[in-house]
Amino acid sequence: MAVAVRVANVVVASATDAVLKAQYEQDRANTVRSTAEACMRGKWDAGLRQCFLAASTRPQLDACSASAPGPATSRPSRGS
């Protein structure tokens, strides 16, 4: 759950304008849920979880996500 919350926080913080930030904030619960599900379904190892926990920018999240096992549809993404 800590990974999922971290991903949502970074996504919201990455917003470049108020409207986008509001959309990300509204989707926060969905982002947390989808990330937690991807983590459990993909059985992410400690290294991958640490990658997400250490990420502080959207590009860093994207790099971690690219390493996540499974098809792209099972990787975390905003609001899915």
C-alpha cells in the first residue's frame, strides 16, 4: 500500500497546472487501487517496490513502471 500511495503522491505533485492537478487529485483513489493491484498481481520484488518508493518525479515512476512484470495493462497508471 505504501508503494501505491507514493505513486499517487508523485503523480499529483507532477501536475503542471491547477486543472491537471485537480484531475489527478480526483483520480487519486483509483491510482492507489490500480497500483496496489498491479503490485500484488505482478508479485513485485523488493527492488521494484523500492524503485517506486524512491521515485520523486513522473519520469522516475515511468522508469520503474517499465521494469514491472506483465503486460503494460497490469502496470500502474494514473486513474486506471
